[in-house]
Amino acid sequence: MSVPSCVASCGQRDRRQHPPSNVLYYIHCVKGDKVVQADSLNEEVQTDMALEQESALANAQKQFDIAADKLQLDPGLRRILRVPQREFTVTFPVKMDDGRIETFVGHRVHHNITRGPAKGGIRYHPGVTLDDVRALSMWMTWKCATVSIPYGGAKGAVVVDPRTLSPSELERLTRRYTSEISILIGPDRDIPAPDVGTNAQIMAWIMDTYSMHSGHTVPAVVTGKPINIGGSYGRQEATARGLSYVLREAAEVLSFPIAGARIAVQGFGNVGGTCARLLEEMGATIVAVSDSKGGIYRRSGLPLAAVAEHKARSGTVADFPEADRVTNAELLELPCDILVPAALNTQITARNADRIRARIIGEAANGPTTPEADSILYDRGIFVIPDILAGAGGVTVSYFEWVQGLQEFFWTEREVNAQLERVMAGAFHQVLRTAHEQRVHMRTAAYLLAVSKVAESTRIRGIYP
């Protein structure tokens, strides 16, 4: 099988400025199809290589271009789908515990809402940029379409390190950000969820703030909430569990059992740590894990429970005494059967793709592999399960939670997991069939399915004058 020569040129890049600090907010609807370059560095790979990496948005648009070229997409539809539909940036004040007033910048971006309400997480991170949010919203559109969830793609962010805030400051920041973006969100318009730096408690504050403004409780305005205020069983583990299902299916396709497989996980957070535990329960051996401070490796397998306890005590896995230390970059190149990038974007590039030794890569993170690296990995016979499929378990169970909230009829965890397995396994085999039929790798196959669904929905609905 050969990879088509279809990595399209991105055209002239255009740097967009953030709003001045004295502007309370602005709404910007993007037009045209220019690529926007971001300058953020990835927290997981702090080497000079990061300076040469393209932005997440540039990579997202390249991935779209590959599918659009293959589909021979109508130029008008291409212009619509290549950029976000709506962007909202706010600069808002927060009173700190010592009485100071600090201002923060937040974003909410809708890439496309043709197939349903906007859906996407809210990220709290000091290095997040508007370009990052644009890319993440675009990936959410394709992720929802890949698993046939009736949502469009959205993403939100606040430029902040939540670890520097007290609990009361974090609550005030969340409630003020919620009030600022409340003109966009709603159970039938835009449903946020947790992402990097946010959690169920933050979703509870968002729900409460929106409900107080509405005058009644609106549980379906967010997903990823605590169970006792309308959250869904299985939601916290959903991304990792969905990934474990597709990894199991991929291992069967490649004719090796998941039991006994050697696993390396970059990013030992909620998704990466949970995925490691679930794969261990399936009989796999976890040989390496990492977090933002570094990683550990033990050829014979790590005692995962002890590693988790050590991280809970010390805040990192990097100094676990019963294993060898490795960097995040080194972990990617370790010998293993399955590699799970579960950190941030742009981890596997043209610089290191020829040194990856895994048989399967399951992308838990958003955009961990660049288009150039995709081609190298494909030529080397490495089976990549793309983020818009591998990481779709979270939005799938978010959809289940949203449906339960609207109906006020809740499912058991067993029911949730059974439906998640059905959706993820079905989507995996549909993408695999497309990859074989079109003689492309799995990412392009997933994009062919997703882009064609969104494009066809846009064509059928028509262009409002």
C-alpha cells in the first residue's frame, strides 16, 4: 500500500493579533481560507525541536486538505470547512484572594454546527493560544462525525495556569468566564466539557452559573459533571475506555493478543493513566509511562499500582525508584507493541518518526502526530489509530450524558460502557474498511468519512443568503 502525494500547501500564513487588553470582548467570524500560525510551545517536549514545529492549526488544516483533495471537495465547501465558523474572545476581570484585580483572556470557538449543537471541552492552560483553540474545535468536528455523534465541533480555553490559583480564585474565574461566554452556550446550542486543566468540579460551577442566570436548573448545558448533579456513569473513564476498545480491535486485526502486549504511555494523567490500568486489566504489560516532569521505563513491566501511588504522593512519576528514568522524547522511541501519546499535540514529527518502534500507535491526545510523520509511519508499516477515532470515547459518553440530562432518565455504568463499546468498535471497523478500499492510512480514512459527512450535511442544508 502506498501513501498518496497529497499533503497540500497551506498557502500564505497570516498572524492574527489578540484583542487589546482594554477591550472587554469581541466576536470574530473567520472568512477565507488562510492558515494561521501559532507560536505556543508544547509543555511535554521542551527541546529546541519545538521551535521548528508547525502550529496545531496548520497541521489540522493539512489533514483536512489531504481528505479534501482525495474527495475532490467542491471549492466552496472547502472554504467553509477549512476555517472556524465563529470565534469569541473575552478579556475579563477576577478578584484575587488578596483583593487584587487580575484580567484573563478566554476563548470559545465554533468550527462547524451543521450536524448539531457545538460540542467541545474547555482548557485552562498558560500556553494556550487562539490558534490552538481553532485547531481543537476543528478536530472536534471530525471526531464527532467519525463516530456519528450529532454534534458540531467547538473548543474553549482560558489562558491561565490553574495550579497557581486558590480554589476560591478558580471558582470565581470559572463563573466569570461562564457569564462571558453564556451568549454562546446552552443545551441546544453549545455544550462544554472538561479538557486539560479542568474537571468535574469546574463543570459543576459552569452548570450552576448558567442555571442561576436561567432561573432554573439546566443540567444538559455541560457534560463531565459529578454524578449527583446529572453526570453520567462511565464519563470520567470514557476516553481511556474507548481507546482500550479500539486498541483491542486493532491488535486482533494485526493478529497479536492484547494480553502480553508491551505498552508505553506518554502522559500519565486521567486519560493516559486510566488507559494504562485498563490495558493492564486486559493482560498487557505497561513498560513505560511519563508526565510533564519526565518518564520511567522498566523492560519487565512497571508495578502500575505502585507508580500511581507514588505519583499521588510526589506529584510525578519521574522519580519512581524502581525504574529507569527517560525523557518524554525518549519514551516515544522505546521498543513496545503499543504506544499511547496521551499528552499534548505535535509529539511525533518528521524528526523522530523513523525512530518509533511501536507496532500500533493509539492517539489519546489531540494532534500528537504531524502529517509528515504520518507518511513516514505508514511507509514503515506502523498502524496509527488517529485521534479523531482513538480519542472519541469522551465525546461519545458526553453525548450519552447530554441525552440522559435532556430526558432525565439515567443509565447504569454497564449500559454506558456497552453502548460505548458498540460505537467505538463499529467506528473502528468502518474506518478500517475505508482505509483498505481507498488504500490510505487510518487517519486519511477517518477524515474521508468525517469530512464527507459534514460536507454532505452542509450541501443538503444549503447556504443561507
